[in-house]
Amino acid sequence: MAANRPKGTRDFLPETMAARQQVIQTVRKTFELFGFGELQTPAFERIETLTGKYGDETDKLMFKIIKRGSGSENGECDMALRYDLTVPLARVMAMNPDIRTPFKRYQIQPVWRAERAQRGRFREFYQCDVDIVGATGALAEAECLAVMYRCFVALGLPLVNLHINDRRVLSDLAAIAGAEDTDAELKVLIAIDKLDKIGRQGVTEELIRRGFVQEKIDALFAAIERPEQGDAILTALSTHLTPRGQEGITAIRALVDATVAMGVPAERLVLDPTLARGADYYTGPVFEAQMPALGIGSLGGGGRYDTLIGRFSKQDLPTVGVSIGLERVLVVLEEQGLLPTPGPTAKVLVTLFNENEITTAISTANMLRDAGIATDLYLEPKKLKAQFKYAHARGYPFLIVIGPDEAANNSATLRNLETGEQTTVAIAELAHLINR
Amino acid sequence: MAANRPKGTRDFLPETMAARQQVIQTVRKTFELFGFGELQTPAFERIETLTGKYGDETDKLMFKIIKRGSGSENGECDMALRYDLTVPLARVMAMNPDIRTPFKRYQIQPVWRAERAQRGRFREFYQCDVDIVGATGALAEAECLAVMYRCFVALGLPLVNLHINDRRVLSDLAAIAGAEDTDAELKVLIAIDKLDKIGRQGVTEELIRRGFVQEKIDALFAAIERPEQGDAILTALSTHLTPRGQEGITAIRALVDATVAMGVPAERLVLDPTLARGADYYTGPVFEAQMPALGIGSLGGGGRYDTLIGRFSKQDLPTVGVSIGLERVLVVLEEQGLLPTPGPTAKVLVTLFNENEITTAISTANMLRDAGIATDLYLEPKKLKAQFKYAHARGYPFLIVIGPDEAANNSATLRNLETGEQTTVAIAELAHLINR
């Protein structure tokens, strides 16, 4: 039978996996430095938990699990693989009303989306999320930006830009373009979000195709295409906005101040009225990490969503969070030569000289492992040459041979595979020499 | 809408999750000490990869994913969640023929089984597997037992028993009971495996129900109910066996010797002709870790399976491995009071005294984080009392207050929440005092 992997999925062999784990560990440690605690939730949720949270298009991208037993013959599904880490958090909050807020949780787990597989886009991928549940205001939002930024710095990407906008500004802009309900609003946001890719012309065409009129589209561009830089953008933009949008402007200003106070360099913050973020549930500031020079989209993002959790719970719980897209970050790190290069899986191979010396070889490996040294023991008494080749191919720095002469003297030959240097030493000294 | 979790699944909130991660980390480090490298595979596999590998009963326990688009209306499924970590490994080996063997891989990931949910049995649970692909002989088998045993020692469970048997012995015993094909053989193995639970009477009844005859069942018990202890069991058993079974006895003896040489105490090894292990694919020695005193089943187990990987690859790749059942191990650790007790998520809370001192509070939190101290910053200028309560409830050892007087002097009040002691110190000294 042929062996195949499902489309859009990957295996991670040890060489790749070790670097991946190091990157995850860096993100984890950064989250913990800010006092976030870890949550894990099941891979699948009940289907009614997930559907209707992201929009119809997205519901089609879920991997659904067919019922066991009755119902399966006509394709009834009762569960689906989680699509993100946000809706599971909302479900957890509703099921645990005694969790004290503000609740700062992080979650690093895979999510699954049945998107068309293409370069750099996978159907199983990891997200690294932090969210602060039960805190209003700019400080909580800034802390999310600050912890995300610190992750990028820790990974060697201090030049990431953090784009900032506010959902209320976006709603006003959509109204300027002629959107009269939330459906139409979402259409405008999706189009605006592509401005940097398809340009004013492309956005205009998309909006006209979707039934918007030229005159109002022009009014939209008059609002968002600004010659100003920095805070002046907000001042200019604000003249086009209703009190709702102006609240958004105020929130953006407070967020910028707090984020800079938290140590994020001001020049990394980009006020970006075209930043729309896909999900429907945002209610306040939204943000996104980008490295435009790399031609790769978002490396992470998030925003404030004050009503999503209330859809499950009896009470509204104001929440803000960010999600780091691990897979894209890994692509960037690799392209920039910044990927960690973990060492080999073991520091030393204990070879088997022949049947008689096996027991000495085994006890030597034991001793080295007791000393905390990652030790590989060759497992079949093959020719020494094959064992040397095995150690070389795996990049082990050391190799040990214990023949009958050495065994008789409680000694071993320690070979440094990087220098070729070889010495015969007491077995008891091996750990010390390898650790040196 | 009501919030519910799928049956048989769990959420891990930060308190639980931290202990879980520590246990996983201990297992991971032990695997790495033996030179195993990490593999991760996708959560789902193509359905044809999984079906027919474990037996018909098991195929029913898989969570199957319905096709996207056409085929979904009549319940066609093209993928299923992985049922264990062994079949994915076989698929990976087949897809990567250039992997050098012996290949020592570990894998720590969840698996999913649609079993009836009951106390201590979950539908999503973690397995921790090591396998050595491409190595024959007792040393590779012993290394699997040794690394599993060392995990238990590292977790505080040195009194685990390692039961050992061999599939060839089991095949002979099934033949003695009258099994004439592999289907019948599997029925005998499943019955024998329950001997310690349902006794000779129970096993006899089950076998008679399944069409076996009393006389041959008696012959089976004559072979396996031995008054002997230790190696004498093997000698006595061996008189009942064909050359195939006697090969199994030889393999068990070699395995015991090698395992003891690897540092596992001889008294922890239990020669157990009734140990059957469920899966169909074992071909040589099988083993299982048990702690009978705890009334909990297997804590882990495995064996040699030399033909499974060949079902995917062109070549047979002799393989041996063990799987540690993380969930049961966690239950035992908890019952024994051996679960790690990780500290709080942060070491210190920086409170917000009032709006004016927010910037100083933020920069103090920054400074502590720069010093590597997990620091929580309160995010809303609520009453100090509420902030104290928050820090207490979370078990933070320290709390910092910076009021206007302190801020004016670049100082802060550091409160030790364990002792109640409180001192006013220079902000620059805080990190040093907290780390002390």
C-alpha cells in the first residue's frame, strides 16, 4: 500500500522539530515573563460551539467529524476541529464562571483549516495566543502588543512593524463607502484590507462588483489615503468620522502611549486606517505584526473583542488578545538565517566493539546518562566502521570505543569526531572529558 | 447558547497545565538522554493509512473527518484522527526512505479514540512513544525498557513492574488452546490478557463462549499456571512450546540480561506468559509497565513489531518501541502525592497606585521582566485592596506599590505577601531583592 500524508499537512523530523521546539520555547518563556498562564483545550469542539462565530465562508473551512454510529450514513457531524484558539477560550470562560478576572492565559496549540493548500499555507498549523479576559482599557491592549513585540525581539526580529487601527474607525469608513448593514460592512473591510496588495484600482473594482457606487468609494479613499504621517493621520482622519469613529481614534492614541511606555519603540508602531483583520468579533483596537520587506503577510495580530465571550456566558467579558502565527514566523526566521541550530540528538556514541565487551559498553552508556550526557549506544555489534559512519552522519561530537585491552584496564578510547583527536582514558573520567 | 465540551475531553487550566508540562518535560528529557530525536506528525491521517492496522473493533473507534464538498452528503470520510503514534511512524518511514537506520525517534502527542467515556479514560489523551527503527536484537528491546523505566524513576515511581512476554510464546499458547488461525489466536490472547482481572473461571467461560473446548483450555492453563518463579517459569513453560515458542523464550532471556545490564533492577522484571498486549502487529518480545497495588492498568508498554512498517514501505524494517500512557501516569502521580507543584504564574505584581504613577509602574514592570522575573502588571487603576486580593488569590510572593512619594524618590514599596513584611527601596534594587 502507498504511504501518503493528507494534503496541506507536514511531518517534522528531528532536525526540523528541534528548531521548532526552541522557537516555541522562546515564545512560551516570553508569555510567562508577563505572567500569562497556560491553557490547553481539546482538538475538537462540539460543532455548535464553532459554527456561526467566524462567518459563513469560514464555516466551510472547518474539518468536521462524522458521528459514530447512527447519523453517520447521511453525513451528520457532531464535532469539528478547532479553527482558532479564541472561540475555545470563550467556551472555557463560560464553563468556568469562577475563574478570577483579569485572567491572563496563553495557549500554544495547532488549529486546522481546510484552505486550499499552497506555498507557506498549511491545513494544520500552530498558533501562539495570549488573551487578557476581563480587562478594559488601553493598558491591557498595550500589554498584548508589548508581549508580542518582545517575542519578536527574543526571536531576533526587532524590526517588525505593529500596525494599529480600531474597529469603530473601520465601521465609520464602511459607512462612508455606503455600507448599510454588518454584511456590507464586512465586504468593505475585506476589500480595504487588500489595499497594499491590489491598490486603489483593485479595491474600487472589488467594491463596484459588490454593488458599491463610485462616488462613495471615492469618499472612502479621500478619508484613508492620507499624505500625513503619525498622529497627524489620526487628526485628519477624525474629521471624516462620527462620534463612534472618534472614540476609536481616542482609543488608538491611548494605546500608542501605553505601548511606548511598555518599551516598544515608537517607530515600530504604524497607524494604519486600512488594517481590517478578518474576524467579525472585534469591537475596539485591532493590530497586526508585519514585515513588509519580506513579502510575507501578517506574522500575528489581534485586537479587542468585548462581546464574543458573552455569546457563551451570561455576562459580557471584555477581552483583548493577540495570536502569533508560528508557521510564518518560522519561514521568516529561516529566510533570515535566524533559525536556531540545535545540536545533534546525542553528544556521544558508545560503540560495541564485540560480543564480549557489550556489558562494559552498556554500563559506560549508563554512567554517562547518569551524568546527564545525552548518550547514544550502538545496538548491534556491527563493524566499527559502520558505527563510526553512523556517529559522523548524526554529527555527534564524540565516540567511545572499548575493546578487550581497554576493558581489562577499566579504560576507553575517546575520539573527538570534530578534531579527530583520540585518547585512552579511565572510564570514570569520560563524563568529565565530554562535558569539558 | 450553552457552552459544552465534547464528551470524554478535558480543558487544562493553568494550575493543572503547569504540572502536566513538567511531567512531559521530564519524559522528554529522559528520551533525549538516550539520544532519541523528536518527531511530530499531523493530527489526522488519510483514512486508508489507519484502517485495517488495528483490527475491525478498533476501526470503529476512530474519529473520521467528513469530506469537504462533494461526498459529504452521504457521509464519505477521507481522513481520521490518529489512533496511536505507531502507524504514523510507519507512514513516515515509508515516505522517507533516506532516513538512516537505526532511527531512534520519540513522539509526544495526543491521540484520539471514540471509546465510551469513563473515569480515567478519555477520548483525547497523550502518548509518549520511543521507537528504534531498523535494529534487531535484544539490545534495542532492552533500551526501550530501560528508557521507559528511567522515565518512571525520574517521575518518582521506581517501583513500577515491567512485565515481559513474547508474541511467539503467545502464538504457541493460543495453538495449545485450539486456535487454528490468526483470528482465533487474537481471541485467545484477548481472553488470557484478562486473567488477572477475571480469573481462570472467567477466561474459561469467555473461551468456551467463543467456541473453544474445555480440554484444550485446560491444556492452556497447565502451561501458563506455573508454581515456578523467575527463570524457572521459562524452563517449565518451554516444555509445552514448539521451536517457534522456544525462540520466544530465548529472546525473553536475552532481553532480561540486557535490561539488567542497562541498570533496571532484576526484581522489577516480571516474566509473565499471560501478558498479551492488544495490538495485532507485535512479532517478538512484548512488555508492559504495571503498578498492581494501585488498581490501575498499564502505565505503558510496547514490544517488537518487525513487519508493520513493511506494510507501507517496500522493505521490512525491524522495529521495537514503547509507549508511556501519560494520563494514567498523571493519575498515579496525583494519587501518590508525587505531582510536581509548579509555582504561581508570576513572582510579583506591580500595582497601579493611581493614574499619575502609571508610567512609573509600567517601566518598573519592564525592568523586572528585563531581569527575567515573571512579572504581572495590574491593568486597571482599581482600588489597591482589589489589587492586593488579586495578587493573594494567585499566590504571587511579592507585590509592589509605587505611590506619588515613592515615585518622586525613584523608590517603591516591596511587600512580601508570604511574611507580610514591607520595605521601601530604590526601584533599581527591586530585581535583586525579588531574586534573593
